[in-house]
Amino acid sequence: MSYRRIYATVRRIPRGRVATYGQIARLAGIPRQARQVGYALAALRDGDADAVPWHRVVNAKGEISRRATPGSDELQRVLLESERVAFDSLGRIDLRRFLWRAG
DNA sequence: CCGGTGACGCGCG
DNA sequence: GCGCGCGCCACCG
């Protein structure tokens, strides 16, 4: 399948907000396939942040999911902080404040 | 075909 | 709130 629907949904996340993998999966019409969302985002090339704001997708606990290649998650945090998304001392985002409520 | 592998999520203790 | 186990399912070798 193509990741078209996934990317289209991620593009809807507004600046300064975040969505979870599971949430994107549901909105994209593929419920219970949160892993596919991560897989799709992993397929993006570096520099695609303009077209697809992949950094606005975090896990259900509000934290940045660890990648195979360490260090790339640092970039995600920097990008989020640059749009005023706050992290607590444990590196977690308060989803009550920053979760994107679609619709 | 088959088994291993995830940028995941949820229920349980 | 935390770790653990298990379910999920497309991909890949």
C-alpha cells in the first residue's frame, strides 16, 4: 500500500500540537495499525519536515519514540521546542495541553 | 510460505 | 505510574 493517507493526515497536525501514532492511524482509516504509521514516517527522507511534519507524531505516553539510529530523536525534540511544545524533566509532553484534537 | 521485526498501544498486577 | 506481555499487521529475507 502507499502511505498517502498517513502523510495526508500528518500534514493536518497544526504547528505547536502533537498527535499520537494510534491517533494518526485511526484518522487515516487504518485503525490498530499504529506501527504502520511509524513505518511510514521512517520512510521519509531527511528534509521532508516541510512537506510532512513527522516531528509532531509521538507515542501514547507523550514521549519521542526511540529510533534505531540514535540522535535523530534529538532533532524531533528541537523541532517541537521551536514551536513551543514543552517537555517535562522526564522528556515527556503533557498531552492534555498539546494533543491535537481533530475535528 | 514462514518467521523475525518494528518511530505502537492497551490491559494487568 | 511502571514494567511486562501480548495483540496487531505490513515488510523483508
